[in-house]
Amino acid sequence: MRKRGDILSESIYNATIEMIKKVGYTNLTFQQIAQEAKTSRTVIYRRWKNKFELIHEIMTYKTAKVLGGELIDKIQDTGSLRKDLLHLLTLYQKIYTEGSYEIMNAVLYEMGQDSKKMSEIEVNATNKNILVMRKLLSLAKARGEKIKEVSDTTLTLPFDLIRVRNLIHKDAIKENHLEQLVDEILLPVFLE
């Protein structure tokens, strides 16, 4: 019986991740994905023009599945900037641990390839991350915490820290390491 709809998509997503593990992203072909997913290249090419479009869709799907929606909607007042930042880093790390290191790192690879489409996606993601941090810092200000005025570049720091750590290390970031990132790097940057 032929796979269709969500079952087919999930099969292709999982096959893509498995093949990246086996051959690496740069060596990945639609033929390999099709064989692993037990479908045809034609089915894959009908939906995605290239492997970048496929990995971007997988990343979007996995992120929504892991978070149950948009990251900004998961930001809540936990009582202190420290706890808010820990909550944020924990959520963002879940995208890697429960989503897929392989897909996230493939996206990071594509970011370095200087494509126009990737630049647009990167700008959109950066703008979303900045909005997340503005919301988080506005919660801290509303509680009376003294927050420094910082640039948009600085607002992306929490996300950059997690991305770099995951790019270098393939294991999940432990809670005590997240606490160090917050206590030793982020709080001094954002608190007066």
C-alpha cells in the first residue's frame, strides 16, 4: 500500500534524518532519501525543489511539534529574569534534542552558503528571536528588574549561545550548563 499525506511526509522526514546520519548532509541525495523512505524520487521532487527546501520544512515541522506552537507563545512570567532566561534556553534546547541535531545543523550549514532564500529565512528567524527577547525583558521590567538597553544584536545572544554549543557538541546541554550560561553570561549582559 502506498503511503500518502502525513504518513508519507513523516516517512520522508525520518528518512532524511537517517540518511544525514549515514552519509552527511553535503553527500545527501533525493535518491537516497527515496530509497530509505520506500518511495520514489519523483514523489520527493514534486514537493521539494532541493534538499534545502526539504530540511527547512522538516525544521519548521519539528519545531512546531516540539514546542506545540510558536516559541514566543511559550514565554511566560516565571518570577525573575533568571528563571525566564532558563525557561527560554530550555525550550530552545528542546528544538535540538527532541527535534533533530542533524536537521538543525544542516540548516546552519545552509546559512553559511550565502543563498538569498536562506538569508530571508535567517532574517525572519532573527526577527522572531528578537521579539521573544523583547517580550521576556518586558516581563522583567514589569516586575521592577533593572534591565539595560541593548541592541538587537545583543538580543540574539541567548539563541546564538545554544546554536554554537549544539554545533560544536552533539550531546544535550545539561541543566547546570544552561544555568552557567544564564548566570555568567546572560544576566550580566541584560541586568544593570
